[in-house]
Amino acid sequence: MQLLTRVPGRQVILAFGLTIIVGALLLSQPVSGRQHRIPFVDALFTATSAVCVTGLTVVDTEKDYTRFGQIVILTLIQLGGLGVMTFMTALFAAVGARMSYHERLGLTQSLGSGKPLHFKSLLKAVLLITFGIEAIGALLLFVKLQDQFAAPDAAFHAVFHAVSAFCNAGFSTFSTNLEAFHNDIPVILIIGSLIVAGGLGFAVIRELADRAIHPRSTLSLHSKLSIISTTVLLAAGTVIFYLVERRSAYAGMSLGDKLANAFFQSVTPRTAGFDTIAQGSLTDVSILIIIILMFIGACPGSTGGGIKATTMSVISLLVWNRFVGRSSVTAFRRSITVESIVQAITVFILASLVILLMFGALMFVQERATPHSAGGDWFVQHLFETVSAFGTVGLSLGLTPSLSTGGKIVIILTMFIGRVGLLTLAFALARLPKRGEIVFSEESVMVG
């Protein structure tokens, strides 16, 4: 535990960076390319996308990579997903070691346990939950796919998509992603459920499991906000996508297929990246909603990215409580700490600034590489791509394959910052204030 408390953010960056480099070297070898050797910059792009569980690809995973290359990608996805959850577990344990008894008790309750924090036991629980859910998903997918593929191929496709879905990666061994399954409701629901489970996070899943075993146990405020915000976003997204696309992208489908695809379209922008409908065929309203959902992302401690649903919940509660005249921010008869509010606002602002910076850089390098006529579509495509990369989503309007070398590097950096940057930021924000810090007198500033 003492060693754990000394883990600096640079070790997280180093671990993710080394994994990406090793993955890129393996993917650039002749044994990984099906038709030809994958250029290193493309292999680096794929490795970064896999470790950062994003899903953006500049080459076709099915056609351009051999089974060996696909296994490397699968391994990188699993390492990336586990790395996120393991790091967050280490973060909780490390922070807990620096807290008082009452503060530590509150933290353990948020993890679904009234017992003291032990990193090894938490790590075992993370592994058990991850592999358990992935195994169930793979088995269900295998049952569906065995009629379409030989047993070994069906098993590989099932495992690959189960891992990719739970880790919110969005990689697929099919060239058209999941578009061939747009009318297969069971497959849509299985993949969608895996994405939601991976996006809830270890702490929430553990609390729900404890609640199922002990019905009288109560959920922490974190879990309540995570579940409610996820439910609201999924429900609102489903309704909006159905209403907007029922006579457009979903035209010709049955009512059940329309609802299933609308639900899946609401699930996947929250950092998954799978698609049952080509994103370029969606209306402008849907594109706007997708960008918002990609920016918000999943829940803390999950395999998903974005600023996190609870961050948006805290900011929304802050606005609402101020609107009704309350000085404190409350939810479910609990007051949210000032530190949590400051952290939420900090993450929101920094994420917005990073997106603006990388969006500008992407437009600059792409404009120099491929001059074009000014237009709204070009602007939206690049904004969509940037938010997708930062939120580790993986959705694209078709820009990814045509990225210039400079554009690929910008997106690689954006994916890395979106995944590792926010994690190290979370670690820094979670540290307690230094003792002996000087506090000056307060003075109001006019705003708004």
C-alpha cells in the first residue's frame, strides 16, 4: 500500500505508452498484415485506439489484419480496459490510505463494501467481474453466431466482440462493424448490454451485486447518480433518435427494429463506437446529439471515456440548486462536497479546452494536406472526429480512413490525452490538500 500511494501520474502514462509502442511494433510486422505490411503510423494509430479503447481505425480490421493481428488488437483492448479499471481501483485504495477513518468508511461504502480497502481483494473483484461479464456475453454471442460461421470462427468473433463491447472499444472483426446486424435484435441487445455494463464502472456493478445478495443494503450517492444519469441519457437518446430517424435512416424497418437501433444509437456514443447504421446517413440533429453524448461519456471507474456522466450530473445539480435558491448542492438527501463540485467543473473546462485545441490542430494539418472548399460538412466531420477521439468513442462520419499523416498523429494524441490525461487528472484531483496551505480572505467577483 505504501508503494501504491507513491504512484505518480507519469507511471500511468509510461505504462499506457509502452503498451501502445509494443502493440504498434507487433501490428507493423509482416505476420500481422493480410495483404501487405501495415505502415508503422497506421499500426501506431490502431494500437493507440485499442489500448485507449477507442475504436477509430485507419485500416480495415477484418481485411487488412491477419488472425494474429486481430488477436494482438484483442489483447491490447483487454489490457487497456483492465488498465483503466485497475488504475481506478489503485486510485481508490491510494486515496483511502491517506484519509481519516470516517472518510475512508465513506469511500469503502461507495465501493459497495463496509470493510477496509485492500488493493489485492479489489483487484481480484475487478478481474472476476470483467472476465465473468465478458464470458457471459461471449457465450450468448456464440449461440447467435454459430449458425452463420464455423464453430472456431464463431467463437473468435463472439469473444472479440464481447471483450470489445465490455471494454467500450468499438473494434469489430467485420468490415461494416455491426451494420449487418441492424435487424438482429438479440445481437443488438447483447452488445448494448455489455457496453452499458462496462460503462457503469466497477464500483456501481459491485454495489448492484451486493444489493442483489443483500436487498436491505443501500446504494451510495455515486451509484445512484451513475445509474440515474445513465438511464436518463439512454432513455432520452432512444426517444430522440427514434423520432428523428424513423422516417430517415430507419425508414423501411419494423417498429421493433427501429426501437432497437434507436436504443443502440443512444448506447454507442457513450464511448463504445459500434454502429448498426452508418453514421454518415444520420440527420444533423442526430449528429448533434451524438456529439453531446460522446462528450459526456460513461461513468467514473469504467472502461468508458468522456468527462463522465456523474461530472455532468454534479454540474447540472449545481445549476438546478442555484436556480431554486439553495446555497448547497444536494441530491437524495445528501450534500455534494465542494471538492466534488470543483473537480467536476475543472474536468468540464479542461476537457472543453483540449477538444478545442485538438480540433483546431486537426483542421490546420488537414487543410494543409488536402485543401478543400469551405463548408459545414467539413467542419462537422472534423469536430465529430475530435470529440470521438477525445471521448474514446470510435464513431466517425467517414473521415478516419482519409486522414493525412499529420491528422493521424493529432488523433493519436487526442485519444491518448482523452484516455490517460483524464485518468492522471483524476489521480491529481483526488489527492487531499496539503497541510499548512495558506488560505487568504475571500472577495467576491462579478460574473455573468
